[in-house]
Amino acid sequence: QVQLVESGGGLVQPGGSLRLSCAASGFTASSYFMHWYRQPPGKEREWVASISDVGRRTTYADSVKGRFTISRDNAKNTVYLQMNSLKPEDTAVYYCQRVGLWGQGTQVTVSS
């Protein structure tokens, strides 16, 4: 079955860290650019970060640049999003995506 499954979300205090994982199955993730998006409560889904197929190129939204790091382990068919210095405005459902396919999302809540 072709799917993306996110994990690693949760409740964290401001200034804390989380690492999200996106496990790909049913296809070879190394053939694709991979992306993270997020949807804050009551808002539109927005792009967060992207990584090239072999992982040499990464890009970030201005709102997360310097705090988030996208990476991939093609041997494990998995993409990661390391999130540091989290802020309440980072609260959202985070989605992994490749062309034509979305994961189900994982909730991240940043609150004291």
C-alpha cells in the first residue's frame, strides 16, 4: 500500500523541541522530493520545508528558518523534521507530502 505515515507529534512547552518522522511505504521515497506542510487551527495549510530526492538541497519557510531542519534517511525510507525553539504559533497539524500523496498528519501543540 502506497502511503505516508507521520509520527512524533505531541504537546511541548515553548522553547522545546520535537522530531517528526514520516515513514514512506509502497514506493521508493528516494525517487521523490519530499515536503512538510502544516495547518494551524482555523487557518489554511501552509508549506514548511522541502528536501531534494538525495537530500542535498533543503528549503524552508521564513517562519521556521533557523529553527527547523528537514532531513531524510533513504535507507529507512523516512523523512524527518527536527523542530527546535518551538513557539505557540507553531501549533498545527503537520503533514508529510510527495507529489500526489499526503500523510494523515500529526498534531503538534506548543503551550505552557
